[in-house]
Amino acid sequence: MLIDSHCHLPMIEADGGVDEILENAHKNGVSQMLCVSIDMESFPEVLRLAKTYENVQASVGIHPNTESQGDIDIDEMIKWGQDPDIIAIGETGLDYFRSKGDLEWQRKRFRDHIHVARTVNKPLIVHSRDAKQDMIQVLMDEGADQVGGVMHCFVDDIDTAMAAIELNFYISFSGIVTFKNATELKEVAKQVPEDKLLVETDSPYLAPVPFRGKQNQPAFVRHVAEYLAELRGVTLARIADVSTANYKRLFIN
């Protein structure tokens, strides 16, 4: 069985709602999924889904591009982070592609999330785009290795991947790795140690080939896993086994 380590269930459109999405996932061998928080307005629904569905877990956090939310309420996030149905803090991190100008607010928010994660002793879900050097530096400076986490939807180089692994982070691959022009990322996907490998959809975004351009859903993580298996010269069953074991070691243990 597979686990989708990063999805946004409230954002996926389906006639049958979440039940339909979960049924499609089950039909494709996806047994669990992590529904990731991006802001505090939608967080109650994320938490509700985790409390309603046994195979859905949840995180609490504010996406780095959500500038309008300002500084996080650290005490509030610690409170929610202590909920037993919350298994991770994030999605947090740095994004210098979408956000421009003085981004000290983004770095501060990232540091605050790390503080929350260390306080509640739960792993981080890290988003990084065009910010790999600062991202690694903040993780180092704030002692993020004490809780570890995942570099979600990884798109950086192998040196960055190995630096993150040294800080107790896992590397998660999304549908991007199936894209024709993702040449460097495919090489990274071949080299990441299998005990640090995760798979995800980031649905409703980044649908893998052969669904590129369509709405993504957790069921499609199977195509990411199949592609990784082909790249690495192993079976789908092997990718499923190691990525599931890694997920449970990181988030459930």
C-alpha cells in the first residue's frame, strides 16, 4: 500500500466529495494521506477531516506565500500542534519565486514554525522554492534537526537534498519528477537513499503524467511511485514498502 505524504483535500473538487476522493485512493492502493494546512482560516476543516476519516492525518501551519496572515500566533499554533490528530507542523518554509521584496517576514515565520515544532516535538513540512541556501541555513540555525521533517515537493539539487538529509529530513517527490523537462530532478530521485524517500501528490496541483494539466488527487500518487520505481530500477512494491515505512517512522512512530 502507498501513502500520499502531502495533499490538500479541501481544495480538491469531486462530485462525491471527500468520500469519492478516498474511494479513488483506495482503488489505487493508497491507504493513508496527510492533509496539509496552508492557513488558519481553512485549518478547522483540515482538522475535521483528520478526526472524521481514520486514513487521513493532518498538519497545522501557514504557507510561506500567505503574506496577508502576518506573524503567526505561536501560542495558538502550539495548542493545535498538541492535538493528537495533528502529526506535523507546516506547510512552512521559504518561497522566493512567488514572494518578492524584503522577505524577512517570511524567514521569521519559518523560524517561528520551527520553534512550534520543537515545542510540541513534531516534524516539519518544509516548502522551498528558489531559496535553498537560506532554507538550509534557517534549519541549521534554529535546530530543526531535533525534530526533522520532510522537504515536500522537492525540486532542488542533490547537494541540497543531502544537506537536508543530514539535518534529519526526508525527501518527498511529487508528480514533477514525471515531467519531461525535470531532467536534473530525475537524477536526484535516483540518488536519494531509499530510507529517506517519500512520495506525494500536492493535490490538487502538479498531477503526474499521464494526468498532467488535470486536477490532481491522492489516487495519482501511484503514478509518482511507479515512475520512481522505473527510475531507480526497482519494483513498485519496493517503493511502496520503503516510502510507507519512512512515512510511519517520521510521522507516526
